[in-house]
Amino acid sequence: MKKNNLLLALIHLVLLLTAASSFAKARCELPPEANQITIKRYLQCLDSTLNNAKQLQASWIEKRRYELAKRERETGDSQILQLFTNSITSHNKYVAKSCQWRYLLHLPNAVNAAINYKRCEIQLVEQFTASLKQPL
């Protein structure tokens, strides 16, 4: 029974990672002389890119949680998983604050502020995902 649960969990993780990595990376481009419709489409493209990046990141976070929980069961060291969880929380706060000051920097132009916030968030999410992909 325990082996079946472990096998099921591994299959779930593989499927989750496969689905997340299969998202096509949209190339969002904003022409220099963009009108309101083009800007709206660009913002939607950034939203889509951000959602895909967050889904991929969530998959890697779950993979690492699974690996660390397994290591915790094997070694009895309960600090590792807790520290990992705290680092995720801290990183999410960092992303919000880091992009927030960039947003404020571009006000009162709300469109430029929103574009810069989304670009910032995408970049930081992708950076963190890259660090999660590093072998343990």
C-alpha cells in the first residue's frame, strides 16, 4: 500500500512537471507606437506569460517539497522542509515589494507602471524557478 502511494505521488509529479513544461512561451512585444488595443493585448500576453511561469514554479516547488519531505522521513531532520517553506514565503514577499517600488516609480502613467510591474514579476519568478531546478 505504501509503495502504491509513493508510486502514485511520483507519477503525479512527473505529469505535473510535464504539463507545466509544455506551455509555449509567448513572446510579448509592444510596438513603439502602440494604440489602446495593442497595449491591452500586450498586457494580456504578459498576464499569460506570468501565469505560465507561476505554474511552472509551483510544479518545481511541489517537487522540492516532496523530495525534502522524503529526506525528512529518512533522516528525521525536520528543519530542512521548514526552512524551505519559509524561503518560499520570503521570496513571495520579496517579489511583491521589489516590483511594487518599480510600479510606483512609473506612476502617474498607470500603463507603464503596470507593464513594468508585470515584467519585473515575470523575471523574478523565472529566476527563482531556475534556482529551484538546480540539483539538491
